[in-house]
Amino acid sequence: MSTQTPPAPAPSSTTLPDLGGGHRRRLPRRAPVGLFVVGALAGALTGRLTGGNVALTVIYAAILGTLAVYVVSAVVDGRRKATDRLMTCLVTGAFLIAMIPLVSLVYEVLRNGIKRLDATFFSNSMVGVIGEGGGAYHAIWGTLIVTGLTTLISVPIGLFTAIYLVEYGHGRLKGAITFFVDVMTGIPSIVAGLFAYALFEIFFGPGVRMGLAGAVALSVLMIPVVVRSTEEVLKLVPNELREASYALGVPKWRTIVKVVIPTAAAGLGTGVTLAIARVVGETAPLLITLGITNATQNNPFVDERMATLPVYAYYQLTQPGVPPQFGIDRAWTAALVLIILVMALNLVARLISRFFAPTTGR
Amino acid sequence: MGSTPDGRSKVTATATEDRKQTPPVRRAGDRVFSGTARGAGILMLIALAGVAAFLVIKAIPAFSASPAELPNHGSLAGYIWPLLFGTLLAAVIALLVGAPLAVAIALFITFYAPRRVAQVLGYLVDLLAAIPSVVFGFWGIGWLAPRLVPFYAWLEKHLGFIPLFTGPASVTGRTMLTVGLVLAVMILPIITAISREVFRQVPSLHREAALALGATRWEMIRLAVLPYGRSGIIGGAMLGLGRALGETLAVAIVLSVSGAVTFDLISSENPSTIAANIALNFPESSGIQINALIASGLALFVITLAVNMLARWIVARRAEFTEAS
């Protein structure tokens, strides 16, 4: 591999003089990029010749490219510059490595999920389905109902907690709530599921499976997120607005309702939407509190199993049925729909913050 | 509204005094509103206490149960210990792989990427956080695991003398190392987000001073940025650790479980993790088995709570420190 490096310094040493002034030799600005390309090509060639697959070829190319930059830079510029360039290569490489999962994940889900992304998937439940066909109609409704219920529970509690922290709170209670809200964001989702199960078992007996229990479990996960994001937004409302309102004799609570919240409305909408996006894909708590069923069951207040999209995807993948391919296809499509749902919510959140943001600097 | 006819007769002198003595006006609406807000805040604390209390209550029967009733037909500690071992092992792998990568990504976005695209790159990394964990499980078993099989075979052949890679290498790729890598990807966004936040706060004077003294970009980062951001990075890494400890579905889908306590990362004999074990066994469990699962959940809750509180404490201490300086 070291045989590949010598050709590279030749062009760089010819362009040396016009950098001028220095008593030391230096590589021109663009040289490292060229060096990397030369090294990478050599690496790619090595990978191909040794019969490696795509991954190996890329790894060889990256290693040899980095090495070429480092060695030449060390020879021409000295050790410090070389270390700097080495770190640039490593840091950039780390970022590219992190993009691999994202790209491959989206690609894989699209490739496998697109097959069953048809009308049947959205209009049929799994009642009486063996093998081909079937859909996630019941699971999509279940997800919408449970997520809606979660939002109804979480947003008022979360918003009022944030209002308390920003407008009223002081002393140790405020400190304690702030700290434990942060701690609650770290509760494992499965533990939230166990909590909801334990709570509802008291009222409905062992083996309870209920939409409301799932909503309670998700609320434990969602409330801290709502508090965190809405608190940040409420803090951004300028104090002058509050003071102007007080000066007009408006009571504090009307100031909050009529001045603070409308000013922060866009940010609140964004925060709540992102919080919904966080919990809509939660699987573990729903696996415990809702289970799975093949039929459409849209009443979250009775002790009956409900299907939800993430749990549906999990079971279709792990227990796909007798000709497994059909179940696995349905699972990937469910995963695709789930990703689309989450991305749509993220997009909505961005649009809210863009179009409903208060006009600043009038 | 509070001044009486008496007060008004003492014309000028009382104008200011009167205002001082009148308590601030408390309307009914204010009392209700502030009461509701405070109640919601207290409800948060009650909810957290409730989670702990219900887990403890439901776990108690498992402590007093006879060994025959427990899922492993042994002691409760013997049931939870392999799971705890698996949980810690997977989370530590995730942290070892994920944390350096996340810090490097944060450095890239903050200091290396062209400023115009930095925002977009940050958004791309945040997208990873938005992907549901069950989908990560799909990716892990469908894409990553098969591609790691030849790598594991290579590890077994050439590095088999290291206890971690004794093998026999799994032919499905559903190993502890695969799980660790999937978890590493899942905790990237949170560590990156917190590191970026910290790096942004490094005083530009520190950075410019380093550059003015002739430091290269990397030396500037090593001398000015990393020391300043150290506790923030540690805090972020611990939050990531907390997330990896509690991750359920990705592990449940990817890992091939046998219950063995082993450091061998590439074989198909793996200990399960607490969260994955609950997800896999809860639907078919009843009676004392559920209590045993909840007891293991309690152990997980205590560990993640401790890790998170420590992380928050580290981050908060850093915040005070930077405000003071």
C-alpha cells in the first residue's frame, strides 16, 4: 500500500512556491482531497483484486485514503498538521458511518414494505386471514385511538405543569419537578407498560388488556416530553408582554390564557406534535397492556385486546403464519406505514413552527 | 378595590401607604388557575412515585414465592441475574461504540461541516431518533445481522483467542454484538444532540485564543472544546446508556436467546436482557410468573433511574458551573 503514495506528492511539490513566504514546505489547500482520492482508488482496487465484497472495498478505500493523507502530510507538513488532517478524515468518516444505518434502514423498509402497500392493507383487518391478503385496518384504528387518548391525557397535564414551572413555580417544588421530569424522560418504555398493567389489574383483575391502560402507559412516557418542550417555548415569551398585560390590570391567569399561550401557540403546537411522534411508534408498553387481536376493536374502555400498528408489525414478523412470506410482507408494510406516520408528524411539526410562528420584529 | 371610606378621608399621606398595606389582589380565577397548574406539577411527582410503588407492590409476591413457582424453577436472584448481565453487556457495547461515534458526529456538524449544510446534517441525525424501535429491530434482523455473518466468521478465525470472540460464530448473525451495534445506532441521536449543545456553548474567545496561538483545528478542539464540554459529553453518554438499558423491541427481535451467561459476543448462545425478556414472555405469562417479570422490571427501573439521575446531576452541575464563570 505504501507503494501507492509516492505519485501523489509530485504535483503538490510543484505548486509549492506560489504559497510563498514560508520557509517551510506546505501542501496546498486542496491537496489532501486529491490525496484521499488517490489513496481511496488504490484501496478500492486492492479490495476488488482480493475479491472482497462492496463493504470490504469501501473499508479498504477509506483506510488507504486516510493513510495517504496522513503519511504525505506528515512528510511534507510535519506531525501536527498531519494529526489535524487525520482527525478531519476520522471525524468525517464517523459522520458517514452514522449515515449508513439511516440510509440502509429507509431503503430496506421501502423495498420490503412497498409490496403490500395497497388498498387491501388499509381496508381489511386480519379476521379469517390465513396466508395471502389481510391488512392492518384494525391496527391503524387502534393506533389512532390510543394515541388520541394519550394526547388527551398528556397535553393538559403537561401544559399545566409547564405553566406552573414557568409562571408560578419557585423554590424546592419547582426544583423537584424540573429534576424529576428530566428523570421521567428516561423511564424505560416497558416499565411504563408494567406500571399501567399493575394499575389496571387492581380494577379489572389479572390478565387485563385495555386501550385505556395503553394510553396511561404512553402518557407516562409522553407527559415529560410535553413538559420539556412546552416549558422551553413558554420561556421564550418576552416578559414585556406579560408586564404590559399586568399594567392594564389584567389578572395573571387571563394574561397567561390570552397573552402568553397565544404568543407561544406555534411552538406549543410543534412541541406537542413532536411528542405525539415520539409515542406513536412505542411498542413495548402496548405489547403488555393491549396485546394483539385480529378483529377491529375500537372501544378503549372495555377489558378487551386491541391491535395497534407497532404491535401488529412485531407479531406479523415474529409469528408470520404458515406460509411465512405473507406475514413478513405485512410486517414490513406496517413498519413502512409507521415510518411514514412518524415522518408526517415531524413534517407537520415543522410546518406549524414555520407558518404559525408569531411575527417578530414588526 | 380594597380602600375603605376611612382610608380615603386621610387624603394625601395614605395614598402610598394604603397601596403598601393592601394585599395583592387574588381573584378566584387566579387561585383556580394557579392551583390547577401546581396540581399538575405535583401529579407528575405522584406519577413517578406511583410507578415505583406499583412495581414494588407487584414484585413482592415474587420475593416470597417458592422456587418451583418461578419461571426458572430456582431463586429469584438466579432468574434476574443472567438478564441483568445481558442488559448491562448490551448497553456497554452500545455505549463503547455509540459514544465516540456520536461525539465525532457532533464535532463534524459543529466544526467541520460547511455552515450552510450543518443544519440539514443535524436534522438527518435527529431523524434517527424519530424512527420507532420496532423498525430498528426489523432493520437489525433483516439488514444488519446477515451482513455481519462473514465478519463474525472472520473474527472467530483470526481473533478467536480473545474470550469475546471464541465462537462458534452464529450463522444467523443474531448475536450480542449485533444487538450492541443496533443499540449504538439508537443512542447516537441523544448523545449527538447533547454534545452539539455543549460544543455550541464553548466561548468563542477560548476557541479563537487557541487558534491565535497557532493551534490547528484538531488542537483547538482538543485544548479548548473537549475540556470545556467534558461533563456535558459524559452526561449525554449516560443518558444514552439509560436508553440502551431500557430498549426493548429491537433486542427482542434481533437477539437469539439461550439464557447463558457468557462474554462470547458472536455465538448464538446469548443471555437475554430484562426488557426483551419481559416483552417476549409477558403475553403468555400468568400468576407468579408475571410477578417475577415485574420484579425484573423493578430492577431495570432502579438501574435506569440511578443512571439517569446521575447523568442529570452531572449535566446540571455543568450548567451551574458555566453560568458562574
